[in-house]
Amino acid sequence: MRARFGRAGKPAWWPEGEPWPPGPRSARWHRRRTAFGRLVGVVAVVVLGLCVAGALALASAIAHWFSASPGQGATYTGGLLAAGFVFVLVAILAFAGLTRGIVRPLGGVMEAADRVASGAYDVRVPVEGPPRLRALARSFNTMTERLQSADRERRDLMADIAHELRTPLTVMQGTLEGILDGVYPRDDERVRQLLGDTQLLARLIEDLRTLALSESGVLKLEREPVDLMALIRDAMRTFADAAAAGQVVVTLETAGDPGLVEIDPLRIREVMANLLSNAIRHTPSAGRVTIAVSWVQAGTVTVAVRDTGEGMNSDELAHAFQRFHKGAGSRGSGLGLAIARSLVAAHGGEIGAASAPGQGTTVTFTLPRVSGS
């Protein structure tokens, strides 16, 4: 098995850290595939030889039939047999080369597919062979790269969820144990604290549910023509107390009324809530948050939320919309922008951010307008 892959011992697609040669199961699969490939080659050569032999026999019979004398017929027959032998030899060599060029790359893909089926997503295959097999190898490598990336994201997500849930659960457990041990009094203040922790857990779980549904494409949107300006003003009223407490001024800028937009009002209000909450939280006292609304006739509506906060560097900006990503000093769950991105994408819109350290942050998203509005 080693000899098949040359002096290096193991193939290029074999994952790093995996033992070589492989275990009994992989070796057994390899032996079966090798035997099958050889059997196919032998059968093909035999069939080819029989076809050539039949053709030569038929040609010999025709030569005998039309020959002027028996000696001349024998000469024809000998020449045909010699030519047939050369043809068969060349055909066998050509078929062997063609088979090797096809079976070896295909066998590598088949073996790598078994590795992927067992969970080894770091498997790659060399791009070699005919054009279609090279295209197959490239597609296979692209597939495994995406599977590896998705598996890594899944593991990271599970770790992040466990971390986010552990904190409020630990606080609740400690408080309850303190109450039972008599360390904390059994009063309304402790009950309110426990209630707040349960509400935090419920909000986190609902955020995760919304994110999972929207990213999987199964989130059901209740679209209807909505007055976007009224929705934005309602969101501003919701955060008026938080803005006043932080001494932040929130203003709305628009050149007119964009009319109706075809959206799910509950989901877009959630987008606005996430953006306003982040902007107010990261804006210092005496700062300003501006909501700017613009549109193109019979096109899309653009909403930009700008703040005068500390801003983000290029690395933070590149990860701003990732799940559980938190900036320095952030007190949120790290899901707000990820949810906003998923909800806007579900509406067929786009969202992006622009920021620089000390120059604030602007998050902009687009929404479709109602035709003719």
C-alpha cells in the first residue's frame, strides 16, 4: 500500500496527524478498490482482445474467399495476424495508461470520501488526471473546505453558547444556595435579582432561536406594507430613557417620507432596536446618535445609524457581524449585529458597517420598497 504512493509513504490528501499506514478498515477498503480496478482492467483487455481476434478471423475468412490462390490467402492471413497483434499490443498499452490516469485519481477521491464520511473534514485530494477528474477533485476539495469551516463554526458556537449560558446560571445557583444557607435574606430584592437573571436567559435563548431560524432560511416573515418612519420613531421612543440616562442625543434625518416598505415590522423593529442599543451603549455622554433615511424612487430604502462613539479598528470591524463577537468593554451578548444581518438578509436587503477609532461607527442597511409607493 505504501509503494502505491511513492517514497513519501502517504498520499498528498492524507490529513496531518492521522496515522499512516491506516487502520485495518481503511486498508481493507483500499484492497477491495485496488482489486476491483484490476478486475475491470483485465475484463476490458480480454473483451478488447476477443473483439480484435473476431475481427481478424473474419478478415482472414474474407481474404481466403477472395484470394486467387491458397498461397496468396495464407500471405494475406499472416499479414493480418501480424497487424492484429501489433494493434492489440498498442491498444493494451494505451488502455493501461488511460486506465491508470483515470482509476488512480478516482480511487483517491473514493478513499478521501470515506475519510470525510467518518468525520475527517481536513481531507484533500490532488488535482490530477483528465479535465473532468480535475474538476471533480477541485469540487471535492471545495466541499471539504466548507465542511471543515462549518464544523469549526459549529464547535465554536457550542462553546460560545455554553459560556454565555453558564454565567447567569452560575449567578442564579449561587444566589439560591446563599438563600438556602441563610447567607442572603429571603426578600423581594433577591427574588427580583433572580427574575432578572431568568429574563436574561430567556432573551439569550430567543436571540439564539431567531439567529438559527434566519440563518437556516426557515424564518417565516410576516411581510406587509409598513410606514417605516413611524416604525423608526417608535423605536426611538423606546430608547429615549436609555439615551437620556447616558446623556446621548438621538435624532432622525430624512429629506421626506419614503412611503411604504414591504417588511415584517416585528423583525425590522428588532433590527432597529439592536442598532440603537449598540449605538447608545457605545456613545459617551454629550454624544449623538443619528438615524438617516434615504431612498431611490421605486427602488430601495437605506437606513443608516451613526454614532459618535469610540469606533472600531479594522480587525474589530471585520468581525463585527460574527456571532458572540464583543468589542472591548461590551456588556451585550454579542448577537445583536449577527441577528440584524440575518434579518435584513431574510428581507432581501444588505447591511454593512463603517468605522474608525475615535470617529464613531455607522451601520447601514437597505430594504425593498412597495412597488408604486
